[in-house]
Amino acid sequence: MNSTILQLIFIGFGGAVGSMARYSVALIWRSGSPIGTLVVNVIGSFILGFLVSSPFILGELKPHWRLMVTVGFCGGFTTFSTFSVQTMEMIQTGRWMMVGINITTNVGFCLLLSFFGFWVGKTLFSSV
């Protein structure tokens, strides 16, 4: 089988699992809530930061599996497009304080958790 086709299959599977996980998290909060979006973006940022900084984990995975986890799962799990649409809806309804809070918490926490994920990955696997 062509390597590109195999990569697409793995990415698609990871994306499907990531999307189902995202929806499962969203069910905890009412549908369309910015809190659910924030939670998946923060968790996804940590997971991707951790995986990218952990050469032991990613280095041991074959390229197809690596793409499944990073591009597929994390891409399907995080919801930057949903964050953007929810922010635009808040702008259109004039909820400016919520706009500021939504942008600040999503960007701030996602960057913070990406950093934390990198740190955890490097700390755990620095001697490997």
C-alpha cells in the first residue's frame, strides 16, 4: 500500500478518536459552552507539548503511528475553529468582557499547558 495512503488512514483514525473524545468532554458541559472548548484545548495542548518534547515516546513510534497521535488525535481533539466561532458569536452579541476572558483563557492556558507538557516530557525522559 502507498505510504501516503497509509499515513492518511492512520491520521483519519486518530482524528476520529480525537473527535469522539472531544465530543465526550463537551457532553460534560452543555453543548456549545466555551468552558468545554477551553478544557479540550488545554488538555490537547498539554498532550501535544508532552509528546513533541518526548523523543523517547515519539522516537519509538513508527511515522504512521506518530502522525496518528499528533496530527490525527490531537488535531481532532482540539477545537481552535470552535473557539474562533464562539468568540465571533460573543463579538456579534456585544459580550465584550466574555470575548476578552475567552481569548485570554484559551490562549494563555493553552500556551501554559504546552509549556508544562514540554517540561514534563523533557523531565521524565531527560535521562533516556
